[in-house]
Amino acid sequence: MTIDKSLRRKGRLERARNVLKRSERIEKLEFEDRWEDGQSPFGLPKVRVIKSTIGRKKKKKKEEEEGELGDEAMDVEEESE
């Protein structure tokens, strides 16, 4: 039985998945130069799936950037004097 279109969640398959389709695994192997033409598509080696975290920034970097900007602002003020 299928789910009604009105009940489907938008962007459901856009998240990172743990299991890749065979064609996706072959594409990754080709990209990594681990796939040879004529090789059997069965019994493929494992392919690592990297999950990305988007939108998270470390607080230390922000503090360092603010400190650098503060130093530059001080240099500009000293030059104007």
C-alpha cells in the first residue's frame, strides 16, 4: 500500500543515507579510481559515506575573527593620528 501524496514529507530523501545504491557505489569507486571496466558489479568493496554538518561554526573561530578585526581597527585608528 502506498502513502498518499498529501502525507509525504518534503525533502525526505535529501538527507544523508547510510546505504548507497549499487550505481552510487560504482560512481564513488570510479571517482576514487578503485573501479576497473569489466569488473563484476556484485561483491563491491565498502564505500565510506561522509555525512556533512552544515551551519555549525565553532565559537573559537568567531572570537578569533573578532579579535583580528579589532586589531585591524586599532591599526587604522593609529594611522589616522
